[in-house]
Amino acid sequence: MSARQRLDPWQSKLIDRMLDSYERTGTYRGDASKRQKIRIPVQKVFPDYEKDDAKVSLLEAFEQSMRELEKFSPIRIVYKDRKIRSEFLSLIVPADAVEPALYELAGRKPKREIHAEQIAVYERYRGRHPLLDAFISAQEELLMADKNAWFPPDAAEDVMRIADFVVHNTGNILYREISIALFGDTKYIERHGCLTKVLRVLKRYGSYDFVAADFDSVKEYEAAIFAEYAVYENPTYVNFNGDGEITFRNGTRLELKAGVPIAVRSDRITDITGIRVDADAVLTIENLTSYNRLQTGAFQLYLAGYHNRARQDFLVRIHEQNPETQKWLHFGDLDPDGFCILENLRKKTGIDFHSFGMDLSYLQQYETYAKPLTDNDRVKAEHLLEEGKYTDILTYMLRRNVKLEQEIISWQEGEAFTSLV
């Protein structure tokens, strides 16, 4: 039987409180200038001790418990009257008598030992990736100051294993596939709440072209972060349509027709080895409603906001295999974020995309449908203006405090757009 199992609930509560107090003392840190004592008022262990309506049998059992504890520990009872030695005042232990006695009774380790073991876990992953190194340095700074790290020791190893896997991932993978790959159990990371912990690391130490305010929900934002590493909860699809032909790895050829939408699962996009576009333009569309509404003469692809790696790679391959395509266009929301998405598209693909249907004239024409800017909108607009981009429309947005979603434009201008591509 362990020492912890030998303790009754009152004794366990008292010793845990004493250890918590001890770990805040100079004796624990090794810099005490005089002998210290840990004192716990009796009410902290037995709250009803001085109440008139306290149950006598419980009161007597508690007092007997504390007297028994005196027999096998360095803890001593302080009485209100030292001569009568009847009514308790507090429980006390010399700080220099805590180790190792009370830790052994409690069945726990000094926090410094736990922290040292956790530092050793983090050190095994140092040098693996800049994101991990930044997180590790921050955690070790806390631990070396004898403060708690973000995650308890039993979770730290899981977090590091998963985070290391995610930042080095090169192909599309699902949450449960990571779980079985690392832990041999498809539901392990879900059951232990690992993804929430890993997301905290990725959010704080990763660098992305979007922020939480760009999304309608926290879930969408978190999914976008994982998508940056080609990690998904469920399979995602790349939606496109237009005249042309795609050839699969097995030799299968599929003729494409404008107006006939195609959806290929993201993890199977690499099975497409040939992409022929029979159009003068490729048009990416930010939102699904507008993608479904529009049918132009362009080869169209649904971008889904900040595009993930699968869409990025697909666009790059289209560009490489169709050098004769003259125009690369993007249609998005008429708001600062819409233009940031366009900039992100240009940056991530290396393709010279131009805006389509995002002119100031459309914002002015449909201004009755506009919404006010958020603080995040204003920050993004100012940043773009500092770079000298989209000055006319962004200046107008800021002055008039307006922004416009693209869906009203695609609904009202659908047929007219056909001749503009």
C-alpha cells in the first residue's frame, strides 16, 4: 500500500496545501535567509471547525485524524491553549522538514523535478523546426523560473509529437490518420483533447496571412490554420469548371465543359497529371455562392477564401501546363480582406493575378447593400494603402465606412460578367 493510499482525505488535503505553500517559499528555492515554517489554519482543512452547528462526530474524527498524522509525519498541531491542548488553531511543519517526507506521503514530486523532466521532453524536439523552437524556448523559460508551462507533463509529450508531425507534414492527411499514425488509435487525439493544445501552439508561434477576425467562426479559423499544413478533419474538395481536359495518373482522360462543375478530393489532386485549359482566362472565386452563380467563359475555380495548399498547387500546375492562357483573374469580396486574399493568392502561387469585378464602380453601384468596416478591416486597409495598393477603392471604403460582399455582385452582374472575362 502506497503512502498516498494510507492517508485519509483530510490528511491528503492538508499535505497538498502544505506542499503548495512550501513551493512558494525561499526554502524551496534555496534562497531563504532564515528558518521558515508552513502554517495552515485549521479551517482550511475542516471549514466547519469553529461553527456551532458542526457535527460532533465529524469534528472528533477530524481531530483524531490530525493527531494520527503527527505520529508518522513532521506535521504538528498548534493548539489555541498550549496547556489544555484541546481546540486546534492551525497545523504547522518546519519548511526544512518538508523534503522528502511530505512529498513521499503525498506521492508527488517537487515541482522542480517535474519541470526538469518536462524540459527534457522539450529538448528532444529542439532544432526540428523554427516554430517548435520558439515554443520550446518560451516553455523552458517558464519552467526554469519554476512556473507552470502551458501543458501538464503528461500532455507535453503528446503535444510535441503531434506538433512536430504537423509542421513537417507534406501531404494531405486527416486528424484521425495522424492519431493512428502516432498513437495506434484513431480516436486518441480526439479523446485527449490534443488538437486544441496543438492549435494553441500553432496560433501563437505560426505565421499566417489571415487572422481569426477574417472568419465567421472560430472553427473555420482553426480549420484554416491546420489547412496551412495540409491537415484536415474531413476530406476537402477542389471545385472547378470550364472547357478543357484533365488526365489522371492511370491514363484516364476526362473532358471538361463550361457549366459542368467538377469536384476532386484534395488528396487526389496529385493524381491529375495533365491539365489542359481551353480558355483565355482562369478565374478564381472567393465564395461558394458566387462560384455556383457565375458561368463565364473562363476556367473557374472555387478558392474558399484563403486558399489551402491543394488549391495552390493545382493553380500552379495549371499555370505551368497552360502558358498560353492570357489572363489570371480573381473575384472576391469588396472589402480589405478580399484584397488581402488576392495578395495572398499572388504571393503563394507566384502568378500575376488581377482583380475582377472588384472595381470601385461596383462598390458605389451596390453601396445600399454595404456593411460597416470592423477594426480589423481598417488595419488591413491601412496596411495595403501603405504599400500603395488598391488606393482608390480602399480610400473610399475608409472614408465612407463601407464594404461589400461579392454575392450581390455575382447575382446582379452574372450574365454581364460573361463578356468581360
